[in-house]
Amino acid sequence: MIDLGYSEKIEAIEKEMATENLLEYLSSKYKDTGLFSELVEGAYKGEAPELNNTFSQWSGYVEGNECRRFMVKKNGLTLLSSLCLEMLSD
């Protein structure tokens, strides 16, 4: 998505992470891509609450560390990508 020019404000991603609504937000906003619909409406929808909760647990860690820890200044989707890599390595 990032390569296609999609972008999100960092604050919007952080807000949705903190409120455990990230997957629904992304699925709704990028419905035309179909990338998140399986997590919210499809075969994996039962896992969405757990994933949202996991992102919520990381929201405090991310806030304020966007540039220093993740080297991200502009795009919330890039921040999300970097966070996923961090989560996988943990």
C-alpha cells in the first residue's frame, strides 16, 4: 500500500491502536484494496479482537518514539509496518 502512495497520519494510527480499533479503521478506509477485510469480516475475523488488543498494548511504546525508534516521520502506515517487524522480532 505504501508503494502505491497510500498514507496515514501517524496520530490517526496511534489513536486507532490505543482504542483497539485499528483493523476496523484500516478495513473501512481501504475497503477498495481488500487488504484488511479478511481480518475484520472474513475468515480471520475471530482474530481481529486479539490483534487489536496486541496493537493497543504497543501503542504507549510507539507514541513519542516514532522517529527515534522507528525512524518514521510522516506516514503512519510506515510506522505500522515497522511496528509489525518489531513485534515479530520480540
